[in-house]
Amino acid sequence: GAVYNEGIFEANNSLFSGNIADEGGAVYNYVTFSANASTFSNNSAFSDGGVVYNDGTFIANSCSFSENSTDYDGGAVFSYGTIGATFCSFSENTATKSGGAVCNYSMFEATNCTFSGNTANESGGAIYQGHGTLILRNSSFLTASDTIYIDDGSATFGGKISLAGNLYSAKAITVEAGTEILFDLSSYESQNTKEIITSLDTILNSTNAKYSVNIGTEQAYGKYL
């Protein structure tokens, strides 16, 4: 790839494009890697992490991750460490297995981020959370392929969350007070939308969970804002 980091590395207004590696197409991080206003595009990995393989702390602010790919997990980011993303976009990233944008086995916190057109052949078109902690605040998942799959560990939703893809969690998700969630299920008209929303009710079993549902021409079930 481009960077193998065992110290403290900071990338500002940088472009990482067309890099290829076995793991971490652009960045293999062991300690601390920070990226600000940077673009990661068209990177790829034969194994995990089309852009980043993270075993330390990876922080991204106002960054774009687009059209990256991996033959295994984590089309953009694969992590056993800590990930923090703020005002970032993840678009058109792909994984042959799980986590089209992000595959995480520790801590991942995304704030004011957007996910669009990410895909995985197995689980989690946008995010696959193996275990650890997932925190999402004021973030949007814009297309039906941007699914979230929480296999283990814990998850917290806060602020305004927009979901166009399916949501699966092995455990109930913690919802912070005042959270507003919009489920856009209009692309699921061929499925039983009542069953989908009943499942969401179970996952978000909290008095803090207020949400609205867009299912096109069918009747909407569940709670409303």
C-alpha cells in the first residue's frame, strides 16, 4: 500500500488512490493514523481492508472513501482497533464477504457520516460489527444495499439516523433520548413491511426510540415521530 504506520501519522488534504496491498490497500496502521479532509478512492486489498487495515487508532475527519474494494472483509476499513469518523462519506465500496464499507471487531464511532451504494456479498453492506461497540450519531444510510449487521457486542444510536437498508442486531440497540430515526423501506415493497417494522420495534425496544416509516403506497406500521 502507501503507508505502513507504527507511530503517529497525520494526513491532511491528501489523496490515496489506486493503491494495492494484501491487507490495507492504502494504509496498514498499528498505532495512530489521523486523516483530515482527505480522499481515499479506488484502493484495493487481496485480503482485509480495501483502504485501511487498523490494529491501532484510525481517526478520519471530513474524508471521502469511495470505490474501494476487498476480496474479503471491509471494503474501505477493517479494524481490530478504534475507528472514529466525523463528517465522512462512504460510497460505492465493496467487500466480497462482509462489511462493504466497514468491518469492525472493536470500537467504531461515526458522527455526521453518510453511507451510499456500499455492498457486501455476505453481511453488512455498509457496516459489519463483529463484536465490540458501534456508535452512530446523525448519520445516513442512503440506499437499500447499505445494510447494518451487528453480530455481537453493543450498539448505540443518537441524533437523527436515516436508514434505507435493512438493520439486523443480535441484541437490542441502545437509543439515546431525543433520537429520531427515519426508515425508508420504499424499496422493500415486495416484502412484508409489517414484519420488517415489527423486527425493528424489537431491536429498538426503548421509550427513547421515535421513528417514522416510508414504505411507499402501503400502510405504515409502528411508532411515528
